[in-house]
Amino acid sequence: MNKEYVCESCDFVSNNKYHYQRHLTTKKHELLNSSDKNEYTCECGRKFRHKSSYSRHRNACENGNMSMSTTNNSNNNSNNNDALLEHVLKMNQNTLQIMSELQKNNSDQQVKNFDNFLKLQEKQTEIFKEAIKSSNNTTTTTNVQLNNSVINGQKTIQFLNQNLPDMIDIDTFINNYKGDYHLNENETRTLLESYQLNGVKGYAKCLSFFLKDNCNRQLKDKNIEYPKKISFPLTLTDSNLRSIKVKTENGWGTTTDDQALSRIIIISNDQVYLHHKTCIYLPENAKNTVLTYIKKDNPFQKIKNSFTSIKD
């Protein structure tokens, strides 16, 4: 077996000594192994080496924003704020119930009801605006924003169920990917070489391409055609990577774990070893890099734009 040359700080592994020595001279290696490097840590636990990346994350991070905001509330307004929050939550619950009913109806009825839902959503948005204006309570404002986020998530699920109803579900995709639709010898060779020559990022980019291509082939064999660039049973709707929408056998829904993608990575590496008897070792931080790339390579906005351009 060929000797592996590993640079743990950069997540770089190669069987080629020349490639390893060349990596040691790169700016990336020098930066990550510099003795005076700084590290910025957010209240949510994420760490950053660059202040600019830390600042962008902190502006969007819920925990970071909450830590920077003032939480001193007036006791005189507490009762009014609690009543206001209860009213908003009740409106939100009613809207979600309507969303649930929409998904049970046939497609013609969904179109009519969806217009009614949008009107209700506009009315509720006005209530939210008034709530924010009339309340000096930071906690109440935060809860209003969170509930608005929940409603937007339901609207996204409704859109996916209407426009991608026949997308293959994630469990079926994985079973097919492990079986009849496994990566062939040429694909696994390309994946392995991408990893050896370009590291984790090269591996992630190559794997993401193969996954969408594989899903597209599975759909075509079922006489289902969607634009190739959006052919995957998973899409990212949260810029903070905390929540993704995934197609299950019961329709599109929300998930916050990475179990499905982690299984796909394991299956892919097993197939590489099966064809070429070479292991691809991904430590936890390297695996997270791959997971993040695949999510970002399947953004909801790309799906939305695809169907908007078709209608135009």
C-alpha cells in the first residue's frame, strides 16, 4: 500500500510525496500553521480565523445578535407585551393550520387556496409590523421575528411541494446510490484524483456534481424531468446552514441534522475503495467542509429562479 502523507492542520492527504511537499510551500499551509494566527469565537460556538468572516457571521447569527442587543425591559410594559405576543402566536398558529390543509387538497384547489393564504399572510405581516412598532420589549420583538421565520419556512415547503412534487425522496435516492446507481469506476477515479490533487474542497465540488448527475439519471428512468442544476432531494434555505429542506416519502419537510449527507459521503468513499483499494480519510472538520459545500451548492433560490424563468 502506498504511504500517505498527511497535513492535519490543512486537512490535506496525498499518496504522492511531491504533491505533499508542494502543499507545504503553499500560502494556505503557511497561514494555517502561523504561530501568530488569531481566532475569533462567536457565542454560538463557531470559530473563525479571519475577522471579516467572523463579523459577517456575527451580523447574521441569532446568538451573536442577541448578545449585542440590550435585554433590559420595562416592568410597566411586560403585561401588554405578553398579551401582544400571545395574539401574534395565535395568528401564526391559524396560518400554519391553513398551510396544512393546503397540502391535503388537490392541485387545482391548492392554487385557489394559495391566493387566499397570501392575502392572509399580508394581513398578518401588518400585525407583525404594528407589534414591532408598539413594543419596547426586545424579547417580544425577537419572538415575532422567529415566528415570521417559521411562516416563511412553511411557504418554502408549500412552493417545493407544488413545483417539485415528484422529486425522488432522500431515502430512495440513497438506496439507489448504494445499489444500481452506484458510482462507476471512472467516476470513483475522478473523485479520488480530485481529493489527491485538490484536497477536501476539490473532493466536495466533484462529489456534489456527481450527486446531482446521479439524481438526474434516477429521475429520467422514472420519466421525470427537472432542470439538471436543481436535481437533488435537498435544498438549503438558511444562510446560517442550520436548517435545510429535504424530500421524504411524505413530501418536503425541514431537517436540522446531516445524517443523510453523512451516509452519502460514507457510501461514496466505500465505492472509491471498492474500485481502487485506496481509502479517503475525512476527519470531522474535513467532513463538515464537504457537508457545507453540498448544502451551498443546492440553494433554494436556484430552484425558485428556475421556475420563475420558466413562467416568464
